[in-house]
Amino acid sequence: MARIVMKFGGTSMAGTERIRRVARIVQRQQAAGHEVAVVVSAMAGETDRLVNFCREANALYDPAEYDVVVASGEQVTSGLLAMHLQALGCKARSWLGWQVPIHTDGAHAKARIQEIDSDRLIASMRSGEIAVIPGFQGLTENNRVTTLGRGGSDTSAVAVAAAVEADRCDIYTDVDGVYTTDPRIVAKARKLSHVTYEEMLELASVGSKVLQTRSVSLAMKEGVRVQVLSSFIDDDAPAADTLPGTMIVSDEELEELEMERQLITGIAADKNEAKVTLTRVPDKPGIVATIFGPLAAASINVDMIIQNISKDKGETDVTFTLPRADLARGLAMLEARKDDIGFNRLISDSKVSKISVVGVGMRSHAGVAAMMFKALADRGINILAITTSEIKVSVLIDEDETELAVRILHTAYGLDAADEAA
Ligand code: ADP
Ligand code: ASP
Ligand code: MG
């Protein structure tokens, strides 16, 4: 017998038939003798719809009220799943974020989980009841509802798994595992049987939205075993958790499995960044701090930064990227400080895309970045900015070339699945 937390995403919960299927998957896990808690997302598209209502209500909406509105999508699906489970004869009940409670900090719309009171949940699971918990939501110390940022139900599931000391956290979604790149973009993407926490963390943070980045860092920190699986299976298929998904493992476990290491594990694309250039900035100490200090103070995360070599005039151009959603705010902030910074022009471009290649294999291999630059150059794709880490190389390119670049790199690093017909 194991204790398992199962998480179902928006597409898996989109409508009566799909929730019924989810209920059957959950019922089978319990029937196999396991203690089960389920974390659910809102129905696909519902959170977007609710966010739109907030925007229509007031462009400068109160984030605390935004949380009250957007958290409601998960309340609906958790109640419905409990009903479907009861209809199958299972003992089940919903536990809203405030009922568990799931304690978070007060950063509305991007709150962090601080603690989960797990005693009552564990008692309920032990008694054979299935605990159904809405993902994405929590409660501040002042009893206000919070949400964890888009895609946050993954993080709720991992946090619940850590709190109830589950043997595993199974993330059920609309693909049957983590692939070498988004299988909806590259048909030849290959499913990975295992991926390390570190690689998954990098992949998620550079745009592979199959798992929310924070869920991976939490799983890594708490040592939660996470598996990615498909909920789109037939009733007569083998038990869902025996189907091959992707297991997230430590570096040491991967070594023990003696799996052949690829140079690159995966490729991700991110269309959520924008590029900003300040021209003819005085090349003197303190200027970069004058540019980036206020952005940091406003919680705007700057990612790639390039400063051109100063020419003899003592001036330089500074280019950087920031989240597209923060572009207008960032530009207004820089414009307001034009005199302090002393730049000539402020230029922005939001039609850019960041393409990243990730793999622990690159630690022991030189030339990964050079291969990337050459493959893109051979197809005439211009690189606007570059950043690297120990296990990742990212380049910024024109947004229109995103899909092409991902395909080219997937082939260049030998990741394409063998042709079925071959
Ligand atoms: P859920 O609603 O279940 O949380 P998401 O839409 O958040 O599902 O995440 C699943 C999607 O992630 C897939 O449909 C797929 O298009 C996308 N995706 C992006 N990169 C990858 C990858 N490397 N492997 C698998 N899926 C990926
Ligand atoms: N429903 C939320 C969202 O769409 C949380 C989630 O599904 O993970 O972002
Ligand atoms: Mg998701």
C-alpha cells in the first residue's frame, strides 16, 4: 500500500465526461489499496475567463479580489469530482484551501505556500476517504484567499504530497510524459522515461509549461517523487500508474539506472519576453545600477543583459529582456528616469522568443553553444541575445522563427524520434 497524491490539470477536468474518467482513474488507485488525495485544476479555459472578468471590472484591479475571483474555478471542479467519486460508491469530500488550511504568504496572485496543516487530511485518507483538494489556492494569516500564480496547481499537488509524506505525486495531464520538446510543436519529439530535477527545473523555467517551475523546485527541496502521466486513457487500459510516463529523479538515481546520457535533454521556447534597448548610455560606474535597481524594486525580473563595448565617446548601448507583461510598466519607469540614466533612445521589441537547450550532459562537453549558433546560422536565423548557465544555453530570436528554430535544434542535437516508417 502506498500513499499517493494525484493531480489532474485543466484539460483533464474540462466537463462532465472528463471528470467522470478522472473519477474512475482515482477509484482504481484506491481499489488497488492505496491512500489517495487528489488535487485538481479548474476546467481548461476557466481561469482565463475569470481573469478577463477582473480586467473588465477594473484595469488596476485589487490583487486580493482577483484571487477571490480566480480561485473559484478550482472550487467548482473539486466539488464536482467529489460528487463523481461518490456516484461510483467511493467515500470522498472536498477540502478547500481555507479548510485544510493551506497557509501562504500575502503576495496575492503569486503567493508562496508556507505550511499545510496535514493532520486532518491524513486522518481522512487513513479512514478510506478520498480527499479532493482544489489546486492553485491558499489562505493568508489574515484569512484572505490567495492564488499561487498561473499553473500553480502543480505546486499545490507537490506541497500536499510533501505535507502528507506521500510516496509519490502523480501529475496527470494531456500528454503522457515530459518530451524532448513540446510534442505539439515537434511531432518527432521523444518521451523521456526519466529526467533529473535539475533539468526539469531549467526546462520549466525556460518555457516547458508541462510543470510549473516552483513545483519542481519544491519537489527537489522536499524530495517528493514526481511522475508525469496522461489522464487520457481508456477504462480497460492497465492501471494508470503502471503506464510509462516520465519519472523525475535525482542525478544519483539516473547514474544508477545507467542510462545513456544525451548531450541535450530538451529544448524549450518562451514567447513571454520582450527586449528593451537604451542607446548611448554614459559608460561610467553606477549607470547599470541606475537602470536595473528601480526595475528590481518593482519586482520586474530582468533576464538576458547585453552591454556593448564602449566606443571612444564613452557611451554604450544596454539591451535586456523582461517579461512581456511587465513591458509597459518597465518602459514607463525608465522613461521617468531618463535624466538620471542619461540615455538617448528607448527602443522595445515584444516580437521576440527565447529558445533554450538544456542538459546536464553539457557539463562535460564543450561546443554545445557553438553547435546551436551554427545550426541557427545555417538556416539564416539571427541571434539577438545569448545567456548561458552550467546546464543551459538560451538565445533570443525573432518570434516568427520560433517553431523553425526548435525543429532545427531538435534535429541538430540528434533528438528526433526514429521515423515510424523507417
Ligand atoms: P495541465 O492543464 O494538465 O496542467 P498544461 O497545459 O499546463 O497541462 O501542460 C501540458 C502541456 O505542456 C502539453 O499539452 C504540452 O503542449 C506542453 N509542453 C511544453 N513542453 C513540453 C514538454 N517538453 N513535454 C511535454 N509537454 C510539454
Ligand atoms: N487554473 C490555474 C491556471 O489555469 C491553475 C492550474 O491549472 O494549474 O493557471
Ligand atoms: Mg499546467
